[in-house]
Amino acid sequence: MIRHVVLFKPREDLRKGELQKIFDGLAALRHAIPGMVDFHGSENCSPEGLNRGYTHGFTIDFMDVKARDTYLVDPEHKALGEQLTAAADGGKGGLLVFDINLSDAH
């Protein structure tokens, strides 16, 4: 299983509800992409103060690398990714993407 982790720094002028609309679109891809198992997204709630400006994030679990790779080239994902990048402070600089192979995780 692959866990796709995305952390997000929003633009200061981001309209209320815009990020939730993108999250909702990403969550809906579960019904279109075989092997996309789950989506969770929210605002940071850690009390540790180590978020380095990343205030929101989401995870997507995929059954395997093939499902993740299908998601990466999906046209709806690409469109939502463009919206997310446009909503991020500094564009791609406001995003952090990290994939974890849960089969290898300890």
C-alpha cells in the first residue's frame, strides 16, 4: 500500500472554502480511480509547532504503485493539482509531497 502525503501552505488571499472544494474533488476520485482506497484532509492540529508554515494537508492511500501512478496521470487529478498549486503560497513552493510504501514501513 502507498500513502501519498501532501502538505500545503495557502496563499494569504485564499477565499474561504476554496481549499475544501479542492479536497472534496480529490476525495471524489476514489470513485473513479481503481485502487484509490482512502482520502483524509484537514487543517494542521499538531501542538508541536513544527509545521513550518504548512497549515493543511491530506493523505491518499492506494492499494499499490500502479493505482498511485494511475492517479498521477488522471486528467481530473491534474486539474485539481493545478488548482491546488494556484492556491498555494509560492505555487509549487507551497506544497510538499511525500509517498510512503506502507509495506516497507516500520
